[in-house]
Amino acid sequence: MESTFFYLIEPLNGDTRSYVTNDGLIVGANLEDHKSTQRLAKVVGLPRSGAELELGDTIVVHHNTFREYYDMKGALKKSANFVEDNLYFVEKERIYMYVRNGQESVFGDYAFVRPIEREQEGFQYSTRAEKELVGEVALVNDRYSEQEQVFEGDIITFGKDSEYEFKINGERFYRVPTKNIVAVL
């Protein structure tokens, strides 16, 4: 099967939901919680033109790509991206990262930012454990990095409500559009 504009993908390990943590703990096994939705996929088909990924790449996709839901009558429905069997399509705007030959790379104009712990000095009114809108760049698009001089390891600040939380290999990151990076601190 060949797609005109979309990547064809399969959920990694064939499961559309992610119930089990690395420690074997069952978490969030309900359909309503987007955090229990599988976000890892394997590329099995490329668009006819402009393919930046390769067959077999592992990708991180938007949480609704595989998400099942109940319609108004209570019937279980597949994702709008469902094609057949275990095959789905995904728009390139909903792909955030890919892994090829063990190397993680950002797909699109995003940076993955690691939250920074807040230093606790004396009495503070905030109950937040992390600095707000500040983080360390863990992974950034190469084109953006060269153009704007933002590199992995830089401490940055980013615009409010521009971060989107991801857990990758048990570690928490924010996916931040590069256009929302305000400054390197």
C-alpha cells in the first residue's frame, strides 16, 4: 500500500494502548486518559514524495493517533487515523521525534526540553518543584540549532502554554515548538 501524503505506521509492539510501566505496574488502562495511549510507532509506508523518514524508523506521534473512543451510543470506535488491521496513517505535523540506528532526532520544528528543579531557599509561596517556563534543551532540530544558536544543554525559557509533556524512556520532557523559545539564559 502506498500513501500520497501521509506516513503509514503500526503501533510499536502491536498495541494501541500503553498500560504497563517499565517496572510492570499497570497504569491508566482506561480509554479516556490520553496518557495511556501508545505514542510509539514503526514506519511501514512512506508518502510518494518528500519523505524525511525511512521504513523501519521508530517514531513518537501525537497521542490521538491510535486513540480509541466511545461514540454517543457507547460503541467502541477506532481512531480517525485507522486504515485496516494494525495499520494507521499519520500526518507529518503529528510526528515529533524519530529513532534511527539508536540515534534520537527531532522531527519538525520542535525542541525537547528537560524540566529544571527549583532550588528551595528559605520560605517560598510556590509549591512547584520545577522552574516555570525554563528548561534544559535535550534535543533540538539541527536546522534551528544552527540558525538560532540554540544547542543541546542550553538553558532556555519558553512561552507560556507552549510546552507539551512527554515521557520518553521513563524521563519527562516538554516538547516546545522552536518558535516559542524566547531566550537562552
